Amino acid sequence: MRTGCEGVSHTAPAVAPIRWFLRFILLALCLLAAWGGPAPGSRVCLARLQGTIGPASASYLARAIGEAAGQSAQCLIIELDTPGGLLDSTKEIIQSFLRSPVPIVVYVAPQGAWAGSAGCFITLAADVAAMAPSTSIGAAHPVALGSGGEKPDETMKQKLENFASSYIEAIAAKRHRNLEWARASVRDSAAITADKALELNVVDLLAEDREDLLRKLDGREVGGRRLATAGATVTVIPMTAREQAFQMIAHPQVMLILMLIVMYGVIGEMTSPGAILPGVAGVIALLVLLYLASVLPMNVTGLALVGVAIALFIFDAFAPTHGVLTTGGIVAFFLGTLMLFDRTDPFLRLSLLWVLPATVVTALFFIFVAGAGIRAQRLPSRAGAETLLGRRVPALEAIDAGSGGRVFLEGEYWNAVSASPIQAGQLVVVVEREGLTLKVQPSPGPEEETP
């Protein structure tokens, strides 16, 4: 008994140093992890904006700002590559920047990207403006789009230019950036490279890639707070399916395709009543087209020429003019699609690579499909009871005014009545049908029915 107690008392002191050693190792590992990793809560959100600036872009960035604020992110980085966009959507984006609870960093990237037109406004409005090497910024002159896509007069054009110039100056002054160059980007469509933009105080820094950007942002004072972005966790905020869909379809090429679907669907339903599918497709395309028309204004004159072209195609199908109206319709459609959008602006331009195939396909559709359908509706009936009228057949038995007889027609025996007497074997002409009885009269000529 004594021996056992002595054994326990000797073992306990030997275990204690091991426990202290393990605790020391665990504490050291925790300290190393805390020292080498990012600070607790250090997070950066990332949004990617490419293509034309429109309502979908404004909605996406507003949602991204809200999510970044909800995650208590150090900042929201927006990787930007755009040729420009709509002024109204640009204003919405800038307003969301100005009231954002998290710092906004606009990074023109990747290499070869361009912050043109509306992208220039957005970059200057950011808390921190950064660019990757071999990128450019500028050419912010406003596109003169009037009501319905018509070009405004010189007075309206000057007003729009003055507004854009004062607007970008206010943005540059708010962010302490180069006012003179901001004004020149609007009035003279000035554009510069990333190196020149840094030299002229248009942007704040250059970064080779995203990791380099995070290192250079670390410790920077933005809006009264010091950013801790070195080694921070980057959370990408992608576009939703709805935002991606509207971002992809907000292009002149898509609007042209939708317009063709509307045309083919309506004409297809007219030439083939009851087909349903062409009409449904045409109505859906029309609704989407009306939405896009509020995003990318269309020229009224171009739309009128396209309507004249459709009318000429249809008139030529009803009243053949040996191709004269069809030729006029082809010319009107080609000119209308060329004038449909403003060709002076890069992101609204509809190239000939789209216009020419659309013109050829439309001409072939109306000549060989729609025209054939309309002409087919005007042909006489070749089947059914209507085809019996006017047929000549011999009477199988005598037919007089008081009693009827029979005739053999289309492989069937028919009861026949006549207002005048008819002898058996005499040729008669079918003039009317009432149920299963035919009204006949003597044939005026000696011809026999052709089998």
C-alpha cells in the first residue's frame, strides 16, 4: 500500500512540465498566426464592371456597396473597363459613391483596359483612383442624344457640354484632382495613359495587379479611416443573373436582332394565322425592345424608314410590281438600320457587319417566306366542299323540277336537284351545295369532266 502511494507521488511532478511545454507551444502558434495573418475583420470586397454603363451597371454597383457595408469591408474595389455609357446611369453611380459608407476604390484594369467617357467620370468620383499599366482614361465628351434618339440643335448640344464640364469639375474638386484636365476631357475629348494620369494628378496610384493594389492601399487615409488591406481577404461580389442578362442585351446589335424578331413574328402570324409561336415570340421581343429603347435611345427617322420598308414588302406581295416595291423596301431598310443609332459614338455604333446581313436576311424573308404565305392565302380552294362548285359531271338518272336524281362526283354519290329537266347522261354543272344535296343545271357546253 505504501509502495503504491509513493509511485503516484513520484509520477505527478513529471507530467506537469510536459503540460506547461504544450501550453507554451500552443500559445506560440497562436501568436505566430495572429502576427502573420490579416487583422481580425480585415476584408476587401471586389466588383467587376465591364462593357457599357447602363441601368444594370448602376443597380449592380449600388448593391455591391450595400453588401460591402454589410460585411464591414475595408473598402470596395471596382475593376473598371468600359468605353462609356449613359449619362443618367453615370450620375446614379456617382451619387451612390458619394453616399457610400465604405471607401470606393476604382481600379482601371486589367492591362489594356480603358476608362472612357462615362468611365472617366466614375474613376474621378472614387475615393481612390488607381490604374494598371498600359491602360488609358479620358474622352469624356458627352454624346448628343435628344428625345427619341434625334440629335439636338446646337443650343442643346452646348448646354449638354456645359453641364458635363461643370459636373466633372465638381467631381474632380471633391476628390482634389486635376480640374484643368477634367475640363479638357469633356470639352476637348482629352485622353491620357496611366503614367501620364499619375503625373497630372488625375489618379492616385498605379498598381501592377490586384495584390500590388492591396499593398499600396494599406495604411492609406481615406475618409478619416486608415485602410488595412495588406493580406486582407478579397470577397468578390458578382452580378446576379438578372443584372448579367440586362448588361448583355443593352447593345445596339441585340436591339437590331430583337427588332427583326418582332418583324418576323408579326408577319409570320399574319401569313400563318393560328401558328401562335411567331406571335408570342414577336410580343416578347417587342416588350424587351421597348425597355431597351429607354436605355439606348433609337432614332425616330431610322424607325420610320424600317416601317416604310415593311409596308413596301407587304404591298409588293399583295400587288406584284415586278420587284419595284421590294427594291425600294430593301433600300429603305438598309438606310433605316444605318440611322437607327448614333454612329458617332463608339458604344452605340451599329457596324455594316450587322446591317448588311440583316438587310439580306430580311429581304429574303419577305420575298420567299412572307410573300409566299400571303400569295398562298389568295389562291382558290383546292380541297373541301368549295371545290365541287363549277364541276361538270354526267347525270346518272333523269332530274326534273319535281324530283331529284343522282350524280357521281369525287368518288361519291350525291343527290342532285335542278330547276329545269335534265336527262340521264346529260352533263350538268354544280352551282350550289346544301348539305348532301347538290343544285345543278344543264351544262352550257359539250365538254366532259376531266378525270
